[in-house]
Amino acid sequence: MEVISCVSDSRKVLDCIRQHKPDVVTLDLAMPEMHGSDLLPMIQSLSPDTRVIVLTGLSDPPLLAEVYEKAPHAIMQKMGNPDELLAAVRASRGRAPILCAECRKMFDSLDADLQAISPLSQREREIVRHLARGETTKELALSLGISEHTVRKHRENAMAKFGAKTTGQLVALAARRGYID
């Protein structure tokens, strides 16, 4: 591993991403100028292959859920276990998000109302599980023996049920709600 840069404000974060296209970014939510969670879509736009690990001191499950829905690759507590952070940095490039043990407990404590959504059909669940493994629409269509159009339609339906705007958000929400192992 090599540390490319350490920056302290949102403008510098975006400049660094633009310049270096790093494999992994550890992003603090408490930053000058702009909240770290607001940077997530910008980072994803500038460098779609960059994994973003959010570092947070948040202990409020609904606020943490808002961050989670912006689809970071991992959420770690600032004062958490350093081994968990190192494992997240080294983790495979799969799309299912990683949560530190403390964040997982917080999500488990959310009310059933927050977890309740329209259920996914069996085919939508299957599509989402394949997407979480990083399969493309074409690969999915071939492996399931259906058309790419059908794959896209099932993905769109699942996204609509979750209120997801991107495939990354869909996978993150599906993982949080137990649709992905």
C-alpha cells in the first residue's frame, strides 16, 4: 500500500481524486466546507473505480443510514478497531458494502419501519445478488438465460422499490435490508 495524499478539506479531496484516481479513499464525514457524505457522489463521478471508506463518529442510526444510502464501499467508526479498517482497505472490489461491527449493531437497532420496503420478486433478488458480485448486464443475461433488456427492467424495478438512483445504491440498500448474504 502507498499513501498518495492526506488532505483536510473537501476542495482538496476532489482535486486529489481528479489528479490521482486512487484505488481507495478514506473519507472523514466531518470536513470543512462540505460534509463528507455530500462528497460521495462527486467522488464516484470523478473516479468510479475508487473505493470510498467513510470514517465516522456518528452514533445516530438514522443519520448513519443516510450516509449508507449514498453507497460508500465501507463505513468504519473513527475510534473503532484499526484491523477492521485495514481489512476494509484490503477487501475485494465487490459492491456489497462493509460495515464495522459497531455500525452493524446500529443498523440492527433501527426500527422495523425504516427497514420496511416493497419486497423484491425472486427474479429481482437474483439480479441484485449478481450485481453485488460485480456482474455486468451482459454477463447476467448470459448466466440467467434472459435478455439484457429483461435484466435492465428487473434492475429498474428493484431500484424503484428501494428508491435507489444508482446500481451502487441499490446494492447497498439490498445488502442492508438482508437481500444479499
